[in-house]
Amino acid sequence: MAKRTGEGLKRHEKVVAAVDLPGVPAGTAGKVELVNGFRWIRYRVGFENGADIGSLDRSQLARPDEWAAR
């Protein structure tokens, strides 16, 4: 199986909410606290506004440079 590169996020990586999440508006910065899963990789992120949300999909998160490119 070919290894995908550049898609997954790493623990402690800075991210931005790419969509509105419960208690977190799109564009809010945060930091990946946990990466979990085999087939479906999900993330737990602590956001700057104090929200701590788990089971986030990669499509709900963006790297800061990806967010700026939007």
C-alpha cells in the first residue's frame, strides 16, 4: 500500500478550524493534542478560545498556510 504524504496532521501541529464547529467559529487557531485511528484518522484539538474538541476529521481542519490560501 502506498503511503500518503502531506495529508495527515501530527501531534502538536498548529491548525485552524476550516468550518464552523460547536463553540468554534471557522478560522479559529488551535493545536492538535491527539491523533487516533487506523482507517479513519481523527484528531483532538485544543482551540485558542478554550474549546477542546475530539473526533475531528481532517476535512474540518486546515494548516495555517492552507487557510491563508483560501
